Amino acid sequence: MQRSDSLLICIVLLIVACGFSAVTASTSSNVIGGDRGWYAFHCHADGTEISLDNDVKGVITDGELSVPIYTTGTPYKSYTATYDRDGYHQSVTRPLTEVPGKGETVDIYVDINPVPTPQPTRVPKPVGGDQGWYYVYCNVPGATVSFDAEVKGTISGNVLVVPVYTTGTPYSTITVSASDYVTVTEPIEQHPGKGETVDLYITLNRENDIPMTG
């Protein structure tokens, strides 16, 4: 084989190898990036925690939080904005009505108005049996308190004491409601043992004080 033929073969092989590498690199770059869009949350209260379907995504910093979303994944159904610091609290949940497409951004404007967290006023502990007690603190006197949809009483002053038998089935949720206020339902994650107490703090906000849009 002549030298010119050998050189020509080498050049052809080099071109084929470069082309294969380019295709491989292109395919890899597509896999790494994925099909993503973004939710851009805008809020005036820095430190507000943003969750999507109870999955914490981060906190508002400098008035904004950008959350990447894979468009090929299962769409999120709702978001929750929670502010809980410096003695102030507010937590609200709203449905997600838009899903960003590939390369798109959906803006969500969160307007929350945190209110002071109720301060506890201790009351004497009841006595008797294999019991524990929930101390439910709320900022709205007269608000109705329910455990697992079972009404337990109303807030008097800023507290309601709910006795529970420690041998019974633990309650899983607490709901507090009052006229002209947004009803709050939260999970009960702690359960009192015999002779023990668990404090639960619920803050209700007036319906007209939460002009959140999404």
C-alpha cells in the first residue's frame, strides 16, 4: 500500500471518530440537563419556607425562590408558604394551577401577613387515670378545636386543654376553625404519655388578610 493511501485511510478514520465523539457528547448533554421548567416564587417576607406537596424546596431570599421542575415528572398539585420566626407565624396552602413547560417559568406571587404567635398561659394540669393532655394555644377566643374531625371544645382565653387516654388510638390531625377566619388543619406529630403534656400552637388568620395568588 502506498503512503498516500495510508494517509487517506487515517484521515477518514479520524473524521469518523470525531463525528462519533460529537454525537456522544450531544447525547450526554441532553441527558444531564433534562426537560426542566421553573416555578419562581415571589414574596416580601424573606425566610418564608416553600414546599411543593409537603416537599420542602427552600426559603425566600431577597424576595424570590426559583424551584426547578422536571416536565417529564408527576406535576405538583399544591404549594405551601410558611413563615415562622421572630415570634411571628403564618402558613397557607394554595393549589398549583399551572405547570411550566420545558425552558418555561411560572411566576407565583405569595403575599403573606405573619401575625404574633400566641404566648402560652399555663393552666393547672388535670388529675386522674392513664391520661396525657394536649394544650392547644390559639389567638382566637371561641375557636373550635377538633381532633380527627371529633370536636374537643373551644378556645377560652387563648388555650384549650384536651385530655387523652394514653392507651387509646393516637390522634393524627388537629383542625381549628372560627367564623371569618381561615380554617387550619395540621398533623399531630407528638403524643403525650401518662401524666405528660404536649403543646400545640395554632394561628388563625382572617380570610381577607391573605390575598395570595398563584
